[in-house]
Amino acid sequence: MIPITILLAEDHRIIREGLRELLRIEEDIQVIAEAENGRQAVSLTEQLHPDVVIMDISMPLINGIEATRQIMLTTVKTKVLVFSSHCDDVYIEQARAFGASGYLVKQTDMLMLPSAIRGAHRGTAFICPSKITQAARS
């Protein structure tokens, strides 16, 4: 089995490490690189061509929305799954407009992440469930 290759783009080290550990147990998913800012995420994606980029929105140098736009302009096969604490529809719409394959809020159950990655890899759009979005706004 060829694993789904992942680039983690998250500016908070502890979250990156947690995501890496969560995904380590998935036999069909392999983290191949990590970026701590949007510019690095774009550069590493161009170099490594991961199958899926897990992209935070609020990052230094280039935010995740702009990094997604740049990645979608320069790569063909890479999918972007936005993983953010922002639950506003505006962010979801911007991410989708720039080519993100999905949007998952950080308040989501951690077990949803591997499923969202697999869906993004298959080309299936994944948007965080509206009840999660509503609860996060409360």
C-alpha cells in the first residue's frame, strides 16, 4: 500500500507535534514534512509534492488562505485540507474559492482528521459539520 503523503502547515509547534503523533498510527498516512509558516508551506509543497497539505489559516509570512491559493496555482495533484480554529463561513468560502478540498475546525473530534485526509485525497469535499461550527461559535 502506498501511503497518503502529508505536509503539516501549522505555526504552533505543539499542535504540529500532536498532529504528527495522531497520524503516526494510521498505516495509510505518512507525514513527510512540516511547515511553520505559509511561505514555507508553499515552498515545501512545490519541492515535495505531498498528496495532502493540512493547512492552518493563521500563520506568519503568508496566511493559510493565500498559501492555499498559491499551492493550487502551482501544483496539480496536491489537495489542501484547511485545519483551523476559525469557524466563520467567510473563511470556509474563501478556502473553497481558492481550491481547498476541505475545511475542518480544530474543535472537531480528533478521529475525524484521518477520514477528512482520506476524503481530500480522493477528491471528496469535506466541510466541518455545521453543528460543530455552530457549537464553536457559542
